[in-house]
Amino acid sequence: MEPKEIAEIIRDRYPAEVKEIKEFRGQVSVIVKKDRIKEIMKYLHDAPELYFDYIEDLCGVDYLGRKEPRFEVVYHLYSIRHRHIIRIKAEVPEDDCAIDSVTDIWAGANWHERECYDLFGIAFNGHPDLRRILLPEDWEGHPLRKDYPLKADLGEMEWKGYKEVLETAKRNKQYEA
Amino acid sequence: MVPLQWYIGLSAVIFIIGMAGFMIRRNIIIMLMSIELMLNSVNISLVAFSHYLQDLRGQILVFFIITVAAAEAAIGLAILVALFKNKAAVHTDEITEMKG
Amino acid sequence: MNILDSALSGTYGYLFNIAIIFVKIAVVVGVTMLHVTYATYFERKVIGHMQIRLGPMRVGPHGILQPIADMLKLFFKEDIIPSEADKPVFKIAPVIPIFATLSSLAVVPFFEGFVIADINIGLLYLFAMSSLAAYGVVMAGWASNSKYSFLGGLRSSAQVISYEVAMGLSLVGVMLMAGSLNLSDIVKAQQQYWHGMFLIPQFLAYFVFMVAAFAETNRTPFDLPEAESELVAGYFVEYSGIRFAWYYAAEYVGMIIMSSIAVLCFWGGWTIPPVIADSIPALKVVPGIVWFLGKVYFHIFLYYWVRATVPRYRYDQLMALGWKVLIPLALANIVVTSIVKYMS
Amino acid sequence: MMKEMTTAATELKTKELTISMGPQHPATHGVLRLVLDLDGETVIKCTPHVGYLHRGTEKLAENRTYISALPLMDRLDYISSMSNDVGYCVAVERLFGIEAPERAKYIRTIMSEMTRISSHIIGVATHALDIGAMTLFLYSFRDRELLLDLFEMTCGARLTVSYPRIGGVRNDVSQEFLDKLYDFTEGFPKIIEEQYETLIDQNRIWLQRTKGIGVISAEEAINWGLTGPTLRGSGVPYDVRKYAPYDAYDKVEFDVPVGKNGDVYDRYKCRMEELRQSNKIIRQCIEKLPAGPVMAPDAPKFTLPPKDKVLSDMESLIHQFVLITKGPIAAPEGEIYVATEVPKGELGFYIISDGSGRPYRLRLRAPSFVHVSVLPRLCEGAILPDVIANIGTIDIVLGECDR
Amino acid sequence: MLPKLFFGYFAIVMISLSLVVITRRNPVHSVLWMLVLFFHIAGLYLFLNAEFIAAVQIILYAGAILVLFLFVIMMLNLKEEITAERFIGEWPIGVALAISILMLIFFSISKITAGPQGQHTIEAIKAETHTKAIGKVLYTEYLFPFEIASLILLIAIVGAIVLAKKRG
């Protein structure tokens, strides 16, 4: 089935949930609200003509200052039987940074959700074991958020060659278009 | 030539030590080992008798005692494992289930 | 007169006999330890060539001095004892296997008439000593106070007890045929046959014995107690320096002992089959020790060969093999041997 | 009384032993840490801990241009860096809407398949080494050495190659390379058969250690998100190279080997068969290799020009300057998910572009990450040595898992 | 004189070892001291011309039974004994009881009279080898008890497996 058709099916079934359908280079994203995400996912997994039995990917995206709500949780679903793919994007606002877990639909989502929690701070309701995964358990902050600094300010301990590089970069900035 | 009585005396002392160990210790492992000690002391006297009386029957008895000791150790330790699985206790005071 | 007196009495009196015994012990232990150091070298060379690499090449020509360098390194390495270890047990544990295996050498006849103690229960003595070697492993596993060594120790104690049975039973056939437990007598008994080795009538026992011997010495495919990929190094994971070297040496002495038992009980020891000796009389000139060592080296090579070829058994499979295959086979061998012996 | 005893017997068990396997452990293929709760030797609970190699690749990539993010991809699965680079380049090309020339596509396919061979032989060999068969390990490293030499011949690096470029490959391959590679492919199937398979395939111990161990059914494997040979061992013929071909995969003939029982042995067999298939693909690619350029005509906008050109040609100098400071021009706004089949499984790149020269978000869907997560499912209820077999069979690289 | 010296050494060491065995707090140490004790017992057997019994003593007691003890101690991981009330309320009572029985035995030892001598003189055994001599007696005169012993072992094997088997 073409991704476009799948998106239409989802819109027909959950008209209130689907906010937008986007297409780029043949790939279709369905942007949905987060409240009934588990129901939608369950439907996508169980419906015989869709049968998305394989979750390719689950990740978070931070749109700080670009869009509201701030976060998106992106699901890439694939059906090995029907060979079609769809991208579902659930919007998660910053003040209610939680979404339902899909772990009991796809066991493979377990660690992806943990990673998303670890790096973005998006909580997954109903996740069996929501702990930090890549970072140490006592880590502060969620590094993939856009407001998380790429690099710590080391002050005096900084390698002095790096300062020169920074200064050169600053001087060159004016030549950029 | 060492007198036979010396062997019997040695055997008796070890037997008594084993008996004392059985009575005053409360760790079942040590108690089982005390039993082994007692059986061994008997073996010593049996071998000594056999040597002095020039008869191999004493040593045959040692065989049977070793057999029984092996069986006893196996069963005793199996009971111990079973008990431990049930009770996580190897001190005799705490094992009073048999009474009831 | 008891056994101690008999050992000490002789034509030249106590002192001379004691001196002779000490000289023999020194020669046997010295030569064996030299063989052990070079057994490690040959193992690395043999397995290296089997695995399309060269093995040690740096120390001396073709790495010939490598074992000496290894030995020196192990001697001078720091001896680390874990702080939570049971120190006396931890310290004494490595001595037991090397003591047990080296004392096994006492009853091994290397050639006609050369044996430190020609006792009548030679084979039983060997069993007794090989069962002792388990203590070193179990004690090390327990005293290190590490979970990996502990698991290694547990596995090893179970393994050694199980395979001891199979090994003992496999040699009963040999005992029946030879009618003796004295190793020299067993060798002589083999000379009565044209083939000159019990290997041919007792091939089943030989198979069981070799498998059990691999297990007793903790060699591949039965190296579970020290499986480096599961238990890192098993029971001696906490050992270093000279204490580690004792374990290492004991393993190799154990291999030599097991190979010697196999050679003595199944391959005719220092003799060659009468058929061959009669057809090529020139071979009779060759001293017995040459045949003995040749056969022992073949078995040691077998150890290396197997190590380079097969994967490792799993713990439960190892137990199943020991109890469900080897012991029934050994028992069947005993039954058949006794029936044949009774009939003839 | 009797009833109490029996309930006590079923409820209370022997004290469990918790052991920490890793992060420094010879069988964990890197810095994986498994916390195992053991009852005797039976694993009751297995908790993997990953992240010891976390380098923040995704965060770093967000702050780099598309080109300078390429070397990060080398270091994901460091034993199959070529496949990761190819995957990344395919993804970025699709985002930019450009196409690599045919010759470059074939070269990339050759390189990916060479990587697959070298990765699979490492996977199988270390697996065998963990189980105790060490000779296979050294045999296969001999053959991997030849492949690494060929990599070195083409791009100067053996491990972290950074050879593919957005819009093609860095430089053309030499005829000597092709000849040597062709010679390798002539002899390799025989090596597989005579040296690898005879050594362990008929070995009773190997069969006992692998058959019926770590069984996972096809449905369950899909549900867990397994990919690559780990999934195909369960009998699911899912292969991105067939389902969504990229590079020259739609122009070559190959089979997707699948297993039947989904146990350790079937996954091992799948890898062995894939070696042959990869060998076949390489041969076809060499035979069909078209002539022509190895960079797309509009590639200078995306990829650094050669160094000698920069020093002599004004155009190239400008391109170099712009690419370094701003990144590739004209990155369209949008998002794309591209999956590629790397040796370990499906490596997915989800790139969100905001129209600048840097990816707004670069998400890496790493197969090893998913495969590690299935370890508790495979190990619980098994015994300790099976844990080793299971770690080997999912063929993980922790650099990719932790990113 | 030499035999008496030997005996003296064995007696002193064995008695002190058995005291050590029953007084260790750590059962593993206890087992290890017991191992040394068994070696001395085997030595004593050699001294009494019972070489086969000596070998069996080491193979069975040291090699099997004690390893079994060690195995169980390690498996259950019983390192230290917790001190609490004893089997016989006060330990001096136990010791007194033991010593009184010891006294009784010692008084009776002096009354021992040796029975009739058997036909297995040392020379006869030497000529035939100890193992063969013992085997002959065991498999002729004591064949029936020997078979019963094997039954005992069988029952012990079955019993141990049934007891230690996991339920459910």
C-alpha cells in the first residue's frame, strides 16, 4: 500500500487525532496528537490490511523555538508482510512531557523509549523499566535537547589552542553571507 | 613393636573427640564431620586388630564402614541441602519441624 | 616388618637407600619440570602452526628461550592477594595440585626397573593423587572470594568427582587383564600378547580413559572451570605471579601423568610390541625410555591437537557425557572383559 | 504441616548469585555489562547495561556539516565502517535529491559487501572463540587481513575508512584492486567450505552448543525489531537490500538465506551463507562495473574537492571554502528515513533538515542497540554458558549500540 | 624404637588435628584440617601393612566424601557459624560426658585379651599382595555382605537424588 493511502486511512479513522499529513521525497509523515497514540498504534499493528508488525525506529526530536509543541516522538513503522512504511509523529508539549508507551505492542520499542527518555526527557507512561540507558544513572539533563550545551565551559582548564580556534571562527563569522 | 593397646587408646581418644564434637557443636556440617571422625576412629582400631590378629576380616569390616560412611555423607548432605532450600538454616536448634 | 621398613631396608643399609631415593626424586622432578616448561613452548608452537601462525619467535632462535622468559616473569611478578580472601587457604591452595601431581610421579616406571617406589597399589595411588588435585581448585575458588572463581571451583569439583569415576572404571579392564595394580607388572603383562599393548583388546577403555583424562586435567573441551570466555579464568582468576605458575605447572604435570598412565596401561609403556621387536631385532637396542617418552609425547600432542580443534562443552552436557556415556561404556567394558577372561 | 512444607519448598529457593559480567569481560564483545542473577548456573534475570561507549554521535552530528559528520559514521560499527559510510551517504544523497554515478554505485556495493564478509567472519569467529573453538578465529582473521589490505589500497585506511562521499566515492579504484579482489573471490567459497565449515559444522560439540539455544520465533523476532542475520535465522526473509534496494543491489543477483528454527545454529548458518552471497555479489559487481566518473556532476556542492585541485583551481577553492564554513548548499527542508543493510542488520538514518548546511536532527537506528535489548529474552532461563553463545549470535558491536 | 616413634608422631598429630577439626568456626577450614587428618590415618594404615585400605581411605574419604562436604558448604555458602545455644545446653557437660566415657574405655583397654590368630600372616599377605588377599576374602567369605553394601550405596544414591531434587 502506498504511504499516502495509509495516511488517509489513519485520517479517516481518527479524524480528531491527525493534525497534518506531510510528504517529502515520497515519504509520508502523519502528525498526530499524543493522547490516543497507543490506540492508533494498536490499530496500525493489528489491522490486517496495514499490519505494521515491525517498529523500525522510535526517536524523539526537539523543536526548541521553532514550533509548538516543543517535542515530537517519531515512529517509523514497517510491515514485513505488506512491505509498506509509515512515519507517525506524535507531538509532546514541554509542560506535559510524557506519552504512552508502545512497549506492549512492539517489544522492540522498549530500549528506543528508554533512550528517548534518557536523551530527551520524554517520559513513557506504562513503560516496564524506564531508566536511563546510555548515560550514567546520576546524569543531569537530557543531552539531545537543543538547549543542552554541546560542550561544557571548562574555564581555566580549557586547552588554550581551542580558544584561538574559537576566536578565529568568530573573526571569520563576518565573511559569511 | 607398638602394643595393640596403644592403637585402641588412640582410636578411643579420636572417637571421644568426634562424640564431643557431635554433642557440643551446632553446625550440621561439623556434626556430620564428627560422625565421620567417629567412624574413622573405629576403622583405626579395626585395622589394628586385623594386623595384630593376622586376620583380614577386620579390614573387610573397614570396607563396609567406608561404604556406610559414604552413604551416610551423601544422604546427610542431601538432607542438608533440602533443609537449606526450605529453611535457609543449618543450625539444629532451628530445625524442629520433625517434632510437630 | 612393615612397609616403611621394607622401603628402607636393602643391601647397603638405610642411609644408602635413602640417598638413592633422593637422587631418583631429584632427577625425576627436575626432568619433569624441564619438560613442563618446554611443554608450554611446544603447545604454543604446535597450536601456532595449526593456526597458521608462528608461535613464540622473539626470545632466542625460534623463541626457544620463551619458557625461561615466562618463568622469570612469573617469578618476579607481584603476588596479589585479594583483601577479602581467606589468606591461609588462598596461599596453600596452589601448592596442593603441584604437590599431588608431582608425587604421582613416584610410582611411574619410566623404563625397566626405574621407578622411585615400586608399590603394589601403584594405580590406586595415582587415583588417590589425582583426586587430591581437585582440592587445589576448590580451595582456590572458595578462598579467592570472587564469584567467578567460586563458580569455577564449583564446576571443577563436580567435574572432577564425576570423571574420577569414569576414569577409575575404565582402568578396571586393564587391571583385570593384568591381574595387578602395579604399573610395572601391567607393562609386563602386556608383553605376553603378540600386540604388546592393551590398546587393542581395551580400545573402549582407552577411549573412556582419554576422555576422562582430558576432563581431569581441565583441558579443552572440558576446560569449563577455567573457561576464559565465561568465567574469565575460573578458579585462578585472582592468582598472579608464582602462585599462578604453580597452577599452570600442575596442569602440565597432570597432562604428563595422564599421558604416562595411558602409555603404561594401554600402550605397553617402555616396551614395543613383540611382533615388531621380533621382526626388526635392531629396535631392541633402543633404550626403553625413548619409546616411553615418544608415546607420552604423542599423547601430549593429542592434547594440543584437540585444543586447537574443538569448542568447549557446556556444563550440563559435560555432566551428561560423563554419567550417561562414559560410565556405562566403562561398565560394559568391565563386563565384557571379565566374561572373556572367565571363558579363557 | 505437610502443606506448609511443600509451599515453603516452592517459595523459598537457594540464595541467588548475582554476577556482573562485564564491562571488561572477554566474551562481551566490547564494553557490554550484563548483570546476571543466577540460581546455580541457571540465569533467572539478565539486565544489560550499555552506554560505556556513548560518544554522543547524534548530538555531535547536529553541530557538524553533512560532510564532516561522515567520519563519525566510521566509528559506529568500527568493524564495518564502509557500510555505515555508504548508508549515510545514501541517506544524505536522497535528502539532497542527487544521485551517485553508476560506477560509484557499483564500487560502493563492492565495498559494502567486502565489509559484510569481513564483519561476518569476525562475528562468526569471535562467536566460535567464545564457545571455545579458537582455530577458526585465526583462520578468519587471515582472510580479513586480505580485505583490509584491499581497503588500504583504495583509501589508505584499514578500519575507519571514510571512503564514500556524498554523491559518489572519494576516488576511483585501481585495476590492481579489482584483480586482487577477483582473485580473492575465486578462492573464498572454497575457504569457507574447507576451512571454516569443516572445522565446526560437523563438530558434535559445536552442534550441541548451538542447536536449540537462544530460540526465538519469527513473529517474536519481528516484534522485538531484530534485523539482519539475527532476524533471518528465524526464517524471515527481510533484507533491506531486496526490499528497498539502494546502490547497485537491484542490478545484482543474490539470495537472502534464511534459517528455520531461529536458534544460534541457524543464525550462524545464515551468516555463513551470506558470506557466499556477498562473494557472489562482489563478483557480479566486478564483472558489470561500468566505466565513468565516480562523483556526481553536481557533487562539488556537497563534497570536498581533491586537494590538488584546491591548490590549482579557483572553482574548487571556492567550493572548499564554502563547504567548510557553511556546509553543502541548498539542503532542502524536510525529513527522510533511509534504511540500509549493514552486516549487523538494518542501519537507519533519520535526518531532519531545516534548510541549513547541518542536519537539524540526525537519528541513528543502530541494529546492535536493538539486538542487545533482546538479550534478556534469550538468556533468561538458559544457563551461564548459553549467555555467551547468545551474545555471540546477535553479533553486536558496542560502538554502534552506544553511539 | 623407630616404630614407636612413628606411632607417637601419628598419635599426637591425629589427636590434635581431630581437636582442631571440631573446634573450627569456619566449616571450610574444618574440612581442610580433616583432609590432613585423613592423610595421617592413611599413613597409619600403611604402617599397619594395610596399603589397599590406605589407598581407599584417600580415594574415598579425601577424594570423594570430603569433596562432597566442601561442595555442599560452598554451594550453600556457609562461611561462619552463628553462635547461639548449643545442642547440649552447656558445653562443659558434653566434655565431661565425653571424658567419662573415655575413662571407661581406657579402664577396659587394659583388660583386652587377644583372640586366636588368623591365617593371614604378614608374610602370607606379602607373598600374595595385599590387594589380592583382601579381594579373596571379600569375594568368597563376604560375598553376600558385599552385595548388600552395593545395595546400601544404591539406596543412598536414589535417596540423595530424591532429597536434593528440585520440586515442581
